[in-house]
Amino acid sequence: MTRTPRLGSIYQRKKRLPDGSVQVLSTWWIKYHRNGQVFRESSGSTNYEDAKRLLSRRLGEIATGKFGGLGPERILMGSLFDDLLAEYRLFGRRSINGLESRLKVHLRPAFGDIRAAEFGTAQLKRYIAKRQRDGAAPATINRELEAVQRAFRLAATSDPPKVVRVPHIPMLPEKNVRTGFLDDAAYLRLREALPEHLRPLLVVGYHTGARLGELRSLRWDQVDFDGRRVVLLGETTKNGESRTLPIIGEMREWLRMAKDIRDARGTKCTFVFQFGGAQLGEFRKTWKRACQQAGLEGLHFHDLRRSAVRHMVRAGIPEKVAMGISGHKTRAIFDRYNIVSERDLAEAAARMERRFEESLGTLLGTPAQGQAEVAPQDTAGKLLN
């Protein structure tokens, strides 16, 4: 008679003491088989029920084909973070500084010593709650959660896989999307309030919507005055693709002025936007003071990007062309920048009001502005007829 092998067992290990006696150790172990291979694993608990649950989980993973061996079971979250950081370095991602900061300050202290196989909803909920108590914005927390999610996906696609599952990591709703923008009057006030070296930067940013990092990296050999264009190189743009900005409005005048000042001072710096003969650095404090002076407290340089998109759309520029200038690759993100202001709504309401006055007024016999008023009985007669 052939005996059916046991699927698994639970036991406690024994240790022989120097006097020859045998001591039963308190930690429970489990034993199970897969494809003829024997696996032994500590439950890490002195509670028999914990070992029983672990054995049931392993047998379920084997039955469903999800068991990847004990290697992935021993991998810590810290190791997944190391791999994620290595990938950022390998591909030269510009956001590596932000990732390093998130890992060092928040993610490693919270998750670094947890086994990836044991990571789940409980740890996520505790982490989110703590970050919210710390005052972190939903967008900030989401960027941290995205790093965890990316680390798991990278581990799952490695060869061999380092994790057997990628947990679902929900994102918080982000309600802090900025909607600020400049109109022409505010732009002129801000231009007047800024110091001399920042005015050309404001002019170009307001007219083209280029990102601050792209403008900081701009060199004079990328500015074509004759062709009335500025070429942004792929290594300086967010999406890694080169694009061309038109020189429009007063951009030409201010760029010429900036170049003449550089040449007159004998500065050899090749960057278009500079200060003290070197590439323009951080200027948040100066920007903040100028915004306060212009009555635009809370305005960010990135708001110029929204302003440019809004102006291009209202100027009748085709959206595909506008997206090419601003550097938006997806319509969804472009639409977020195409902001509707109170003035837009008022103009739309006025146009609709004129439309209904003309259309319904014709049907009802209501006089348009400047026309003689029709007597009520005449109107009623026309409607009855």
C-alpha cells in the first residue's frame, strides 16, 4: 500500500546540552514540500497557532503557484530601496536627489527593516497616519508611496524575482493643485519689482511657459536672434526631448539687452540667465520679496507656466502647437494648466447673454439694445399668430 506523503508539519527543534540531556526549544518550525524539495522555516514565534497559520499560507502559495522559495521571504525593504536607488543612478534620473532625501528621512526609518514579504496594509496605514500628523501634504505623501510602489515593481521584474507579489498601494486624493497665474497688468508690476538680473528670466518664462530648470540651463549659443527662436536641448528638458521656443513679444528686446550687458561687463559666462558672472542659482527669497511688493504674495515661478498656456490657448494657437512650446506630452496635464479665470467666465457670460438676446429676442419680439420697444399686446399677438 502506497502512503500519501504529508503536505507539511509543525515541530520544535531540540538541542543537546553538555550534560547529555535534550532541551526542546520554544520556537515553532514548519516543514513542507514543493516538487520533491523539502523546505524548513522558522515561524519566529513560540505560539503554535502562528506556526499553523504560516504553514497554511505556504501550502496555499504552493497550490496556487505563488511560492517563490525562501529567498524572497528573507529580503528586507531596505534592499528593495537600494535597488531602486541603483536604478536611478544607472539611468541618470534628475529626481535622484529627491528620492535620496525621501529614503533617508522617511522611508528607510519606517520600512527599512521590515521583510518585503510581510509588507502590507497595516504598515501603510500607520505610515500615512504618522505623516499626516507631521503635517505632510497629500502630494508629498503620495510621492513617498510612489517610491515604495516603484521599488516593489522593480523587485518583481528582476531575474530572479525578489518578491512574489506587489502589494496594492493606494494614493491619497490631492487637493493642493495650484491654480495661480499672471495677467498682463500683474506681470508688469512684478517685472518692475524684480532686480535687473531676474527681469529677462521673468519675460521669457511669462511668454513661453518654459520650466525654471530649462531656463537656468540655457546658453547663448541656443538663442537664434535671426531665426527668432530658442532651442532647448534634450538633456535639459524634463522629458528628455529637445524643443524650440519662439522669440515673441518683448522677449527679443530683453534677451538682446541681457547679452549687451554681459558683453559690456566682459563676462565670459555662457549662460543666458546669470548673476555675478555665474549661472543663475537660487533666488526664492528675492522672488518672494518682489511678489510681495507687486501685491502677488504666494506666486511661484511655476505659475508663469500656467499663465503662458492660458495665453496661448486664448490667442487661438492650436493646442498641439501650444503643447509643443510648453513641453507638455499629455493632454491631461496640459488641460490642468489651461485655467479658467473669473474674467474668462465674465466674458463668456457676456457673450452668451448677447447671443440669447439676439436669438430669443428675435423669436419673442424683444427689442435688442438700441431698437424701439414692442408693446406687450403686439408681442402677444405675434406669438398667438
